[in-house]
Amino acid sequence: MKDKALRLGTRRSKLAMAQSGQVADAVSQATGRPVELVEITTYGDVSRENLAQIGGTGVFVTALREALLRGEVDFAVHSLKDLPTGQPEDLALAAIPVREDPRDVIVARDALKFTDLPRGARIGTGSPRRMAQLNAYARSHGLDIETVPIRGNVDTRIGFVRDGALDAVVLAAAGLNRIGRSDEVTDFLSVDTVLPAPGQGALAIECSADNADLIAALGELDDPFTRVAVTAERSLLAALEAGCSAPVGALADLLGDGQIVKEMRLRGVVGTTDGSRTVQLSTTGPVPETHDHALALGRELAAEMLAQGAAGLMGERAQ
């Protein structure tokens, strides 16, 4: 069976195919087996509604998981930020590889930076999280911007800028890096300005929970520091009872002295999409030694945020 190809389930988008192709190469190198991509269409790919309207949670994931459970694919690659926070018992999160750049970026007309955009600039994004933080920053720094909800792939979104419909769009740095289009970025948004989505920039490799050999093989790609960081971020999201499309940002930084990682700082933010109200807190402590420690860190920060009124800023909470 060593030479039999492993079937990797992936979404059909250019970005999904690119990142799945990179994972396929790494898995093939680790296992000595060929890997073939199996393209699967998800509800999030075909729906034209805004993510906030269709709920966000699982819309890019469910079809891939169903294919796994039916045995049509051996493993699947997800953008981690798209995964619901609850892990099904019959599926294993076998690997979380080293994280790409988690930041958001601006692609603007005339190579403009965010703070150089003209008064009344129209900025496109499909993310309530980005809207909330961009509008909050604009309010506190006297900027005049309008955030415009958009959908579509990278070409579609950047096309809104190229044809003059929008002054700028916000995208994830990781996605542009993976498809070789980082040269189109006109500004990187500091995480002090916009915290990314929990898990942004990270990939999740999932397979059947009863396939111990495959779990062990895929585990060769796992990065323990990335895993502990995104576990804390996703624990915060879960404790806030917020879905993937809620206006919640979180980032766990691993802080070190040279090559030695000593501490982890977890930051979280919740805000209304108009930027009028936000709750932003952080906590710093030893790097969690176990999965449970990382979960506890996220829950503790979420509890502090809820105590300061975060629940009232998220709209409808996930059930």
C-alpha cells in the first residue's frame, strides 16, 4: 500500500489549491507516497450571500468533512480560521504546520498606505472583524473611511480596486503569499491596528480519527508552537460563543529571547462593526505546556472580555 496515492480533499479556489498543493508536496516527502488532490465544492464557495448572513461557521468546511467521513478522501486541508471551534470526535486534527504571516494587508489604488487614503475612501472587506477594527482605528485617529461589504476570490476583490469601484480592499497576507501575489500589497496592517482572525495564517490538516498510521504520518508536519498559539486563540473564540464570522480578533504571540521562546501573549478584541465600541484585552504568561493549558488561557481572557461587556458587541452569538 506504500505506493498507493493518498487522496487530499481541497476546496476548488485558487488559494485552496495552492496551499493544498504545498501540503501535498510535504506529505509526499514525509510518507514516500504520492498525493492526489480531490476538488470539492463547499457551500461557502457557491453561495453569493455575505459570510455574516450565512453564518460563516463551517460553510467552507462541512463538505470536506463529509467527504472524509464517507471515505472519499484520506485527509483534508482547511484554512484554520474557517474551522468551527468544536472538533468532531470521529475526525482528528492531525497537523497544524508552521504558520504563515497572520497579518491583514491593504491593496489600494495608487500604491497608497492605509493612513494615506483620501477622505471618504471606500474600503472593501467581507469581514465584520476587519470592519470593526478599521472603523475603530479611523474614529480614534480622525480618518474618514467607509467600509463596504464584498465577497469573491482574490482576483474579484482586487478587481474592485483596479476598476475604480473601491479605493482599497483588505486581504490576508498569508493568502497572497501562498499564491505568489504579495507584490500587490500596498500596506501591511500592524496587529496593533487590526488583530487577525483566530487561527489566521495557519492551515489545519484533518483525517479520520481511527487511522492511527495516517495521523502519525501527517503529524510530521505539525508545528507545536503554532498549535499552542492557535489553540489559545480558538479557545477564546469558543468561550465568547462567537462564530467564524463574528467581529472577533485574536493573536497569540510567542515571545522569546533570541532562539528561546519564554512566554506567550494572547490578545483579543471584540467590537461593533461601526467601530463605536470595542473591548480589547491581553494576557501574558508562560508558554502553555499542554493543550489544556492553552485552552485555559483562551477561556480566562474571554471571561475578562465578557465581564467588560464583549457579549453585547457581537450581535447574534453562535449556538
